[in-house]
Amino acid sequence: MTITLRLSLATSHRQVNAEVMGSIEPYETAAGRRYRVRYRKPDRSQTQKRGFRTKRDAEQYLATQEVAQMRGEWVDPRRSRVDVAIVAADWIAAQVHVKASTRSGYEYSLAKHILPRWGTTRVSDVSHGDVQRWATELSKTLGPSTLRQVVLVLGGIFKLAIRDGRLQSNPVADLRLPRITRDRRGYLTHEQVVELASQCGDYADLILTLAYTGLRWGELAALRRRSVDLQRNRIVVDEAVVDVRGELVWGTPKSHERRSVPVPQFLADRFIERVASRGQDDLIFTSALGVTMRNGNFRRRVFQPAVARCREADPTFPVITPHDLRHTAASLAVSAGAHVKAVQRMLGHASAAMTLDVYADLFDDDLNSVAAALGARALDAVAKMWPEDPVAPRTHA
């Protein structure tokens, strides 16, 4: 039995008619009569789908396939019969452009959350509703930021499936996820920075460097003698090292760009002692054993005990991490009157807009400063518009 379907697709200005051919054939199984649909793919080769319980179901399927081809939305069903784990392997292999630490995070999300749930599921069988329910369940145990990272990875996998012609739409799109609420940052004052530095003993100048240059930990740990220009009081940041699951991985800074960071004179004087006996490729800061410093070890053995001692003396002292000293550097620079563009360059942000987004709270006081400055400059000119008595009624034309 061969049927002819005449399909009409409306466009904005005209009616498009297309006559397409497909066949529907019944066949017998142990469970009863079933129907097979045969039709041509866009490349004109023939394909089929079996197992329809009713002729009507088969006709509807054939119609949808032809409409999808006419709209350029057709997906070969055989290409969608692949497990999520297969596409995930292709996706993670393609992440050659991201930093090692970022890739490690992706791999963790895959192994811990995505593959256990979706690995053996065909990409065509994953629905938006299923993903939403899964994400909602994960939100009970994961923080909003971590959950979004996991969802980002799963979404990337399905984007690849779409580009490979395995799917028409992404089931991860438009999920409802918990909002991310930012904790109040622990900005230190100049006095608190000095107190923390004094509590860190031999690493006092390391604390001062983080707090007054805004270097990331990986940038500081990779800092070499050749990177310090004592004539210009500058640090050249062109390398970083990260601890990825116990392995040190060397590479470029997070932004992949080389930058020059200013060093206050008092800190430059301390660097003179640090670099005096070092070769050009020697690290500036090393562990007690003379090897590359690791953030976790430093936090546990030096930084956290120092913060605890500071809080014993002053309960209002913020509970911070070494990365918070980068935030402190931004805060101290802004309070000293630094332009947002200068802060951006110091921190190595991609744009001034990013700096403003990250540190918007630091610029709140600027609104008052703007009003005060405008008032001071405009006072004489505006005063001419009004009577000398500011209470006297004003008349308008």
C-alpha cells in the first residue's frame, strides 16, 4: 500500500505546495499487526521505521518527517540512536582551548553527575522535562554555582549533538535553576593586610604582594626573577601554574594574555631581598622545601592559622582565603582613586565592563562623589538662575 501526502507550508507571502511520496506497509508480528514506514532522506536514499501499532500513527510519522525535510530540520533517526556517553567523549576531547583547571572541572562534572545518570541514555531519548527534574533534584545537594557548571557541561554535549546532526533542539535549554547569591567579600583594610602579613612570618611579603598587586595564586606561584623589573617597579605576568588533582600544570595566565602590574615602592624594596641571590629563571616564592608552592598546602599550614590568630585579636577580622587578597587589591586600588580601566589592567580582566560587574559594590560611593563634584562645578552657574533667597518663590515662563 503506497500513499501520497500533499503538504502545504505557509510562508509570510506565499503558499508552498510540495508533493512527496512515502509508503506504509503492514506486517505481522507475534504481538499482532504493525506498520512500517518507508521514505526518502534528503540525500534521496531510502530509509524506514518499523513498529507502529496503528496506520494513523504511521501516517502521522511520515507526515512529520516530510515536513521536517522541507523546513530543513530533518534529523536522521539512526544518528540519534547513540548514547550520551559517546557524544560526551567527543565533546570533552574537543575542549583543547580551555585551561587545565577548567577541563578538570568539566571532567569531574561528567564523572560525578552526568554520566551516572545520562551516560547510557540515547540522546534522542533525553527530554527537557527529564533534565529539568534531574537538575531540580541536584539543586537539593549542590550549590547554585556548582549546579550551573554541571548543566553547562551537559548543555555543551547536546550542542555538539545538534551540530553533528543528531538532534533538532537542545533539551538543556531554558532550564529553571536556582539564582546565584554572592556572599559579601572579605575586603581587608591596609591595617588588616599588615596584621595578616605579620602573622604569616617569612611569607609576609607574599601576603603583601597578593594584596597590593592583585595577582592570582597561580600567577604568584609561577613568578620568576626575570618577571620582576625593579627599575620600573613592575611585575610581568606571563605564566601561571595550577594544581590539577595533585599535578602541577604550567601555562599562560587565565586571560591567556601577558600583562604588566605596578608594584608599590615599599613592596619593590622587599623584592630586592627576594631576588638578590636568584637566577633569571628561579621562582620568587617557594615552599619551605624550595619547590613550587601549592595553594592548598599554604592555606592549611600558614594562611588559615594566621587568619585565626588575627580573629582572636579582632573578632571583626574577615574570614578570608588567599584569593580574597585579590579582591582586597581591587578594593584598595579603587579607594585610592584608581580608574576602573587601570584596575582592569592590573587584575587582567578581559574588559572594564567585567571589572565593573565583578566589583560593582566598590563603586557605590562613586555615585555620591559624582553628585558632589557636579554640584561644586555647577554651583556658580546654576545660582544665577535663582533669586539670592533660596526660599523665595520661583517664577517660570
